[in-house]
Amino acid sequence: MRNDIRNFSLDAIRNAEILETASADVSDAQLNEVLGTGYGIFTGRAIQWATLIFSKERARWVSAERWHAKQQSKVLEDGRYELRVPFNDSRELVLDILRHGAQVGVIAPASLRETIKNEVALLASVYRK
């Protein structure tokens, strides 16, 4: 329909049918360019990099996780863990950040930091009642 490469979650497909028309032949390089760049299920060409800093306590666990094939990471001198991951849509990344609560801080980009700040404020308002 969109005449472009798309990524779908199998559990979201409700119906499938066999068509007479042949599918387009797409090279591995082109697939990787579109599907291998973003974070989670959200793919695309417009990429930003998120920089996250995890507490010393969480560093041990997060450093053993693979968030993205092209992630960049290092253990800081004070034992905290810095993780950089590419993304183009923050929705799934926000969920992964929030699961670490106060044990992670978003350093960059400012737009992602603001998204997390707003979500935490909304969450806090739920528990004020």
C-alpha cells in the first residue's frame, strides 16, 4: 500500500492471503538500512542517538543486555554505565527507559529527556490521588 519497506509484528497480523503478484526483491543492504537502524519495532531512516546513564547498581545488569545491534557502551570511571542506542521513534525506547526508574538518566537528545520528564510527571499525578 505504501510502496515501501515495512516492519510488522506477527501478532498484529489478523489476516493473510496469497497474491498472484510477485514480491519485490530487496537486497540485504537495503533491508538493513531501513529495518536495522531504529529501535525495537520502529524502523526508518531518520535516526537520532539516545545517550543513557545507568547507576552503578544497575550497570551490572544493563551491561549484559543487548538493546540494539549498533549500540555503543562503556563503563564510566565511577562505575556507572553509559549506553548509546539509535532510534527514530521514541515510544518503545521510552518504555525500556521507564522500567529502570530512577536508576537511569537520559542525557541526550533533549527531546527524549523532555518526553521522559513529562511521562514521569503524569505518572506522579496518578499517585497523588
